[in-house]
Amino acid sequence: MTTRDVPAPATHWPTILLTAAAGTVAAFHVGKVPPALPELRAELGLGLVLAGWVLALLHPIGAATGTTVGWFADRAGHRRTILAGLLCLAAGSALGALSGGGGMLLASRTLEGGGLIMTVVSAPGLILAAARPADMRLAFGIWGGYMPAGTAAMMAASPPLLATVGWRGTWIAAAMLTAAVAAALARVVPRRPAGRAGTALPLGRALLLTARSRRAWLLAGSFCLYSMSFMTVFGFLPSFLVEEQGWSTGTAALLTALAVAANVGGNLAAGWLAQRGVPRWTLLASACLVMGIASFGIFAPALDAGARYALCLLFSAVGGLLPATVMGSAADAAARPDLVASTSGLFVQGSTIGQLVGPPALATLVTAAGSWEAGAWLIGAAAAGGLAIAAALRGFERPATA
């Protein structure tokens, strides 16, 4: 039997599923804050600006450090880094539960932000090592839904948790679940085989090589435009449901969580479709096209609330094709095989920059225009940019491995 006849090792599905679970519990620490913000402000005396930093602090950390943390993961090992990230998240959440004021709470959120970025940039490397080529795109589809799954689950669970154990108990629950996943991952996910060292490149060289990848920049730009659009719609959806439709805060939170959760279906569909040979650029273009068209209905005052909410569900579900497709492209876009996490870090930086830019851009545009309808033009422009990027990526497309 020749080397070419030796079958590839079977996919280690426990690693894939535990990696997705790690991303999901990491997203708990994003989703736990919005429902608890009124209680946090009342108990700790937080002003509006400080509360905004508690809500958003995780995003600047990712925007500033994604590629650098990715290099660290490539050098230290993806398993070791994801475990460290989960432990930072658990420790930060436990520390936050003990906060007596805004300063300590911000410190805890900084620790959580570091843990979040360590977790999400390490995951693609673990998946790459665990999945055989024929299962790779499906595996990344499973992973890609971590953020909407975790955020939506925590938003849905928060009202009963806040009513029974308060925000401190919610923080402790998130810490305990994160620590439990870390323990399971440490037990089940195999260590890197002896002799398989991480990247030996110094930081500057790794960053330079990553920055030279045109494909990586295009994918990061696509992720940025997607995140800007997604955060713009779902950041303002609760306010729209409460202020314009008169629904209760609890109902608005549950409906928003449901809409965000629809994004998970899109991520899974992306993996399934890519596994069956649908080109990645087609998946990216489809997501951008549907999001752009749906946005004009979401912001149209002539439509009733039910129709606009249905379009939010469509926007989220089809938009979910994009994140799984982008993150599943890290291995192909990396300048070298030992820079997968560095490339994933660049993607995460693009995503977090979009999340930072989107809501203020919408607020500025709507204020200047005097109408919420102007928001559709912002998302429409982002969709047009995404379609242009998808077209540019077509030239890099490789057939799916049979």
C-alpha cells in the first residue's frame, strides 16, 4: 500500500463539538450583560457612559489584539491557548460577581475580553487538526454558530436567572459553565503530538506574512461589513420592539434572542452546503444579497411589526451563511499552515471593528436624516461592499475536497 492509499484519520467529532461548546460558553459573557444592565446600573450606581463601556469593552480588545493573540496561539499551541482563554473568562466572570463598583467590573470585563479573543482565535486550529479534509467544511459550519448560539441562549436564560439569583448569580453561573467546558475539553481533546511544534516565526514576521495575504484581508473585510450590519439591526431591535411597538422588555428580549438564534441555522447550512460543493464565494454573496434586500423592509415604516420581525429572522438566518464560511477559510487564506490562528485573529479583528462601527454609524445617519429608513441605506451599502468582496474572492475558490 502506498502512502497515497492510506486513508486520512477519522474526524475526532468530540473535539469539534467541544470546541463549538467552548465558543458558545465564551459568547455567554457577551449575552449576559444587556439584560442585566438596568440592575447593574441601579446596584453599582453606574452612569450611562460607564455602563456603555461594560457592555462594549470586549469588542475593542478583540479589535486591537486579534492577530497578535492569534500568533500567540500558533506559537504556544491552540489547545493550551483555548484552555487559558476559557479560564480567563471564568475567572473574569467570578471576579465581576464580586464587584462593588464600576472599576472592578471594568477590570473583570477586560479579563473576559482577553479570554474571549484567546478562545475564538484558537478554535480553528483545533478544528483543522481534528477534522479530516472531507469533513472540514461541515466542522467549521458547526463551529461558526458559536456567537449567536451563546448570545441568544444567555439572553433567553437571563430573565429567569435575574429574577431568582440576580446579576451576581448570573455571572457565577456563566463562570461555572465555562469552567466545566474547560475541564471537559482538557480531558477529551488530545494534546499536540510530540514533535509538532507551533510556529517558530517571531511576531513581526508572522504579522507581516499574514498582512500580505490578499485573501485574508478580503475575508476580514467581508466579516467586518457583516458584523456591522448584524450589530446595527439587532443592537436596536429591542428598543424598536419596546419603544415603537409597545411590547414589554421581557418579550422584546426573548424575540431578539430568537432572531439572533436563527443565525445558528445559517451557520450550519453553510457547512452543509460547502460540504456538498457550493463555492464559498457563492455563500458569501447570497448572505450579503439577502441581508441588503431585507434591510429595506426592516426599516420600512409602511410594513407592520410582524412583517418587519419576519424579515429580521430572514436577515439573521441567511446572514449566518457568512461567519461560518469566513472562519472556515482560515486554513486556505493563511500564508503558512502554522499561521492559521493568526489569520483567524485578523478575521476576528474585522468582525469586532464592524461591531464597534455599526451602531454609532446608524445613529449618526438616522439623526442626520431624521428617519429610521436611512438605516437601510447603510446596510445596503455594506451589502454592496460584501458582494464586491465575494466577487473578488471567486478567483481564489478551490473545489471542495471530496
